[in-house]
Amino acid sequence: MYIIKVKGKAKIPDYIQIRDENFVLVAYFRADRPLKNIEKFGLEGKELQLEEVIKNLPFGKLQKLDL
């Protein structure tokens, strides 16, 4: 899976996109709110690791998500 942080403008908040191996969007959520239903993406139990990745992720750079 891949992850990218998208910078918001004005009243639009920053968002996180998680994409699968074919770059199909599988999750889209606000960067300042926790991801709900994380078990749907096989990431259950990795919430703290995901939060740390999101915190350190640069805007606009697609990265492989290895948790």
C-alpha cells in the first residue's frame, strides 16, 4: 500500500490518502482525525505506527506504507 499527505487550503483541512498496489484509493481521511474502520485495510493494531508515519510524512510525496 501507498500513502500520501495532501495539503489543504484555507478552510479545507489536510488529508491523507491510502492507495493499494494498483494505486486505487482505499482510504481518504483528515490528517488530524484518526482513521475509522482501520481493520478493513489490514492495519489493525498498527494505529500508533500509522499516526507516527502521518506526523512525519511530507506533503505531496507518495511513499510506500511499510508497517
